Amino acid sequence: MTVHTPAEAGLAARLARRADAGDIGACLQSWLVTLLDDRLPEARDRLRRAADAGQEDAVRLRGLASPRAEAAKLAYGYGVAYEGDGEIGAALFFYELAGGAGHRCAAFRLGTVHADRGDRRSAAVWLARAAEAGHPEAAGRLDEVRRAPGTPP
């Protein structure tokens, strides 16, 4: 299970409450959180409820034997949407879920946001993951971060 910051845990809890209240969009997002956090029984229940309510992505995902890669794609998409809305904390949360599941674009975006915020140590970790996963721009960005003044070794 991933250790989340208090803000991330709060977002996950809000999504779970909204899902429990019948918000199908929140149910799918909560499914992503529980699946990518390896809370599988809870994840199966969230996906079932979203699919039973007719949520298209949930119906499609329910038929997959191993939906983790698809979940990572969706988590990345939520991260992009939240970032576009200016909700950087929520974007980072979903990028971390996706990047932790091996999504190279999420790892790259997470590294880039951390670099832009001055957190070069976290930026280097995520950019290295993105580079290892084959992201075409990650190695160059990682070199920039490592060469920046004040970057820890």
C-alpha cells in the first residue's frame, strides 16, 4: 500500500465518501486509488458499483483480466485534468498513482512538476523512473535537474 500525504489521504477519503453517496465518477476514481494502492477487495467493489451504474470505462475495465495498466492510463488522465484545472495537489496524487504503476508519461510529468517546484530530489527519482520506462524526453530532463545548482548528489 502506498503511503500518502495527509492531503492525498484526504482526497482519497473525499472520493470514497462521494462514491458511497452514489457519485459514479468518484466511484471510478476511488477504484483507481484502491486498485493502484493494492486494496483489491475494495477495488473490485468500487468497479462493480460503477459498472452496474453504467459507467462506460468501468464496464470496459470489468471485462479485463488485469486492469492495472488501464487504471494507470486513467489515473494519468485524471492527473492531466486536475492539473489543467489548477488543482496541483490532486494532479500529483493521480500522477504518483499512475507513475508508481509504471506509466512513463505520469512519471515524467511528476518529475517535471517537482523540478518546476524546486524539489530536485523528487524530480530526479521520477525522471529516472520515466527514463527507465523509455520516456523520450526524460533522460535529457533528468540531466538538466542533476546539473542544476544546489541539487543533492
